[in-house]
Amino acid sequence: MSKKILIIDDEDSIRDSLSGILADEGFTPLTASSGEDGLALLEQEEVDLILLDIWMPGMDGIEALQRIIAQHDVPVIMISGHGTIETAVQATRIGAFDFIEKPLSYDKIILAINKGLHVAHLERENRLLRESTPHKPDITGNSPVISLLREEIQRVAPTDAWVLIRGGHGTGKELVAQTIHRLSKRSSRPMIEVNCAAIPEDLIESELFGHEKGAFTGATSSRQGKFDQADGSTLFLDEIGDMSLKSQAKVLRILQEQKFERVGGSRTIHVNVRVLAATNKNLEEEIESGNFRADLFYRLNVVPIQVPDLRERLEDIPLLVKDFLRQFRNKGLGEKTFSDRAMAMLMGHSWPGNVRELRNVVERLVIMSPAATIGAEDVARSLGMAPDEAAAGPAIRGEYLHLPFKEARKQFEYDYLKAMLQAHNGNVSQTAEQIGMERSHLHKKVKALGIVLD
């Protein structure tokens, strides 16, 4: 379908000549002899672009432009035989796409129209993309450790401070980074993510800093690097602890100077980048082992944020499961719920894979469980529990259902840890390894709960 171009001009000769030019180029011209007629026509017709004269009797082009911009989403090109710089600036500030002086050049008018239509198309595509893209998920949970995490994010996000996000596999470090960026002053631009563990050492410079055409075999064109792309925005260095020492040295220099040259280039590029980094490793131990640079650690560790393991916030599991069920329902996997006993079993698991493991288990249960309500037996099978454990587990947990949450959790922890210690003949190290807990943390729990083995 040809594009409709509305010509608003009080001169018959201009309207006729422009209509002929546009028709020859495959456009559908519409005409109006005044600003008032043009606005009335816009109420009846969907047009793709407007050519608007400035000097007209009655409503002039500037007033018509103001009303068009306020009421319609369409690019406007101003045309005038008495144009001044001041008039052009005024029209541009109001929202005109371009300003062309009479006598009109055939090539100039067609070039301006094509450019205006192209930009309008891109803007519409971007708007549709933003509207169709799901909102970035929030951090789910009301536990004390998650409430503290939210407070830390809200305090640091509006600043430009660099943040080192630490936590185990699957805890949600990337989600924390996304939330910090979304609440920052740089949120109008996309956050640029780099998986440091996935980039080969010989490609790290090209990936981060870009390269010029011919810099190496296969470099058939110039390419922006991640630092270039993140200029004015946020750069997220995920799994920073897995970066080689050689790569760390290169990154440290760029982080300190905020300037670099592309591979094969000589021009110095200056950037303004906020850096968020994440790791599941103990970087202090990595420094002692000679695997991580101390100067890079101190450069990144301006504001440290610790993302808690799921076992530290078991009370958040019902909310997390509810959120996952909604996501899977939106993906067309059907409407499912969990029975009370099934939910209790989920809350009793140690979750060494953290939130990611929980999400995978819930998705597996939604897909594989035939009934609308997922029961304890389904959960037991998914977690690899023996049938007798499945039968006993929910019955024991049912004893906690009449208690307030904090008391139920404390009683469960007592029963669970005592049973696990007895199963390992009181061996704390073996028990800690089995349940995915630090040995020192288990010691503190046993002492705090007053657990005494029979």
C-alpha cells in the first residue's frame, strides 16, 4: 500500500506540482489549502507524513504544527519561501522533522520524505517492541534477607557507584544487576551484559573494545565493543571471577582510565560507563591463590552486595512458586497449583541450586504432572526422594501447619538438622556437605537451636 502524504499549502501551484512529484514516486498525495482544512482532513484520514507551509492566511504553519504534534503521531516537514534561521529553530523545537526552503528541489524533497518515513517507521517499531517486551521481573520475596537486599539496591541504584554482586549459582545475581540498572539514572539506555567466562582469552580485546576493519583475519568491517556500546549506560561483567589474569589486566586499565583504542586502531575512545560485576567465587581466596588481581577486586568492590542462598529464605518459596506458575501459564503451559503438603515439601528442601533449581523443578512439575493440583508425591519424584520419604515427609510437616511461621520454621530446622546429623552419626562435616551448608554455619545453627543427639 502506497504511503499517504498530506500537502498543506495555500498556493495551488505548489499543491499541484508536489502532488505530481509524489504520484510519480509512488506516493498517494492528499491536499489541503489551509491549516484548518489540513487538521480537519487528519481527523478523517490516516496519513504517513505531512508537508506543511509556514506562511498561510488564517492559521499559520507554526500554529498548525503545534496542534498536529499534540494530536497526531506523524512526521512533519516544514516548507517556506521566506524561511529564517529563527523560524526553522522554532519549528524544530516544536517537533518538526525537517525544514525545506522554496523553491523546492525535487531531489531534496524526495530525500527528506523518504528519510522522514524511515525514521517514523523505526520509532513505531521501537515503541511496539517496548510495549511487547515483558517488564523486567522484580525481586520476589518478603523475607528479612530479601527486604535488606531491596533496601541496599534502592540506596545504591540512583548513584553511579560501582557494585560487586556476590552469591552462589542460581541466586539471581543478574536480576539484581538488572534491577540496579532499571532504578538508575542510566535506565533509558539498555544495560550491556558480558559473560566473562564465555569469552576466549584471544578474543577478549575485540569483544570488549571492538576492532577496526582489517585488524585481523576475518575482520571484514569495524565493530563496536561492549565498552563502546555501554557508553552512557551500565556494563554488567558477569562471572568476573572466571576471567583470566591476562584479561583482568586489560580490563583493569580500561576501568581506571575509561578510555581505550579498538584493536587495530589508533584513535582513543573516551566512555562514561558504570560497572556492575558479579561472581559466585570467593574473590579473597582467589587473590590468595593468585587467580585474581587484588587491584581489580578493590576497583570493583566499591559497594558489595550479597545475594542470599534460597535456603536462607525458605519462607519466600510460596511467593516464588506463585510467580513461576504465572510465568508458565503465560507461556501456555496450563493452570496448575500446589497442594499444602507439596508446598511444605518444597520449603523443606535444601535447594543447592538456589532459585534457578526451584524454577526448573516447578516447570518440570507443571509439564509432567497430569493433575491440575500438584501433590506431594509429584514433588517427591521430581526431587528424587524415595517413596517412604515422600510418605513420611508431608505427614511430619503437617504437624507444623497450626504454628505461626517463625515457630514452624524453627521447629522444622530443629527436626530436620537433628535427623540429618543422626543419619550421619553426628558427623558435622558430612552433614554440612549433604545439605549444602557451610560447616561453620551448621555449627552455629546446632548451638542456637540447642540440638543434642540422643
